Amino acid sequence: DKDTNTNTNNLVKCDICDQLIENTIDLLKTSEFNYHKNCFKCFQCDTNIKGAFTRLGSKLFCENCTQEMCAGCNQILDGAIIKALSKRWHKSCFICIKCKGSLKDGFFDIDGLSLI
């Protein structure tokens, strides 16, 4: 029976640890991926994910930690942070979308786009 994942021909691998999931009790499925329940944790805060989450590459982030993502590069915020345009940015990511120059001396917000 394919749904039980007990037959070795039907076992799936966890998309976090890359090990076989040998028991359906340990299997957590999303629309695209399979996880051991114990592997379904936030990469940033290491808590079990129980609701909305974001997957970046092979890393999972809980809803709380995704609120700490840079609006420019979509990576976890750390170091120097700029708050602008109702978003949070790494200092190095807050640049002009046209020339890629620094916006440290000011910028214009044109239809949600940042220009020097």
C-alpha cells in the first residue's frame, strides 16, 4: 500500500535530512516536499513549525522569522538594518533599482520603486 510508506519500494526521503522516512507517523507532507516531523523546524529559531512557513532553498522559516526577512534579497535580516518604504532591508540591499547606487543620501519613492 503506497500510503503507508512501509514497503521499501515506496519510501520517500526527507527533504531536510535526506534520510528515508520509514514510518508514516513520522511523515509530514506539503504540496511539494516530504519531511520527518522532527525535521520540520525553523532554521532560524529551531522551533517546530506549526503554521505558515517559508522555504528558502532547503531551509524552512516559521512565520515569526519570515517577518525578519530583507525586502531586497529575501534573506534573514542581520547586521545593519534600514527601515524604509514600510519594509526592512539590509543596508547593502537598500540601493537604487536603476543604477544600483547607494541610497544613503536620500531617495525618491516612485510607484513603490526606490530611485536616487
